[in-house]
Amino acid sequence: MTATFSLSLSEIDILRAALCHTPSAQEPDPLLGALDRIAQRAVGHRLFTALRYDLTAGTAHRLYSSAPDRYPASGTKLISAAPAMQKMLATGKPLLTPDADAVRINFPDADAIFALNCQSVLNIPVYGRGRLLGQINLLHAANHYTPAHTDFCAGLAVIAATAFL
């Protein structure tokens, strides 16, 4: 079953307001914050992050985190050290990591993920201007995410592209 991507009128208003707001360095991106709240309502998560790729440097920079104390928005990861990011770059497709065993294989920071009581990860590619810009990530309990969640979150990634450009 595929979840229909739909937004309530109040969510559309929240997105419109976020897009009209100019983010500052001192605050989280309002668009990504709005998408965090929408994702929580629609599919649930214990952590929501957004990573922008810098392919020249081989890094991914965290633009947003719903848990800035553990995963600050200023964080950077080496793509070469992250199997999940390497898969995202190789395929350009969403990656569903369903359980703790798969998290251990795909994420070098598995212990930090487990410390948040998360054992599954859903990575969704963000595209813009004809290229892969980065990804949004949702984390939750083991086996929480399904392919239907992937389809819904792909809609969020389309909206997120504005914050990545």
C-alpha cells in the first residue's frame, strides 16, 4: 500500500510561512523545522535530520536536527566513512535500514543512534537543479518504517530541496 502524500491546510500555511522567512545562522531552518513537524505527524520519528552533500570535499553537512544536543546542525560527516551515504550516492534512491543489525552495517555512529533508542533509519534523497543535493533522515524503533513511509517522505524531500539550495 502506498501512502498518499497529502498536507492539511494548516501544514500548507506553515510551509508558506517558512518559505517566506529568511533563516539566520542562529536558528534552525524554518522550512526544515516545518517538515520535521509534518514528518512527525505523518510517519513518526525519534530523530529527523537533513544533510547537504559537498561532493568536492567528500562530506555531508548537517543542515538541521530535531535533536541538536546530540546531533548539532553544524555537524559534518565524511561520506567515505558512511556506507549508507555511499549507497545513497551510488543509487540515488531511498534507503530503508529496518533494524539494529542493518544499522550497525550502514552507520559508523550506530552506538549514538542506539542511544536515542532508535534501531531503524529511513534515508530519502533530496534533488534539485538536476542533481542530488543531500538527504533527509528519519530514525525510529526497529521495523517502524515501511515502503509506504518511503513514498510519503519522498514528497517531503521535494519540498526540502529549497532549503538545500
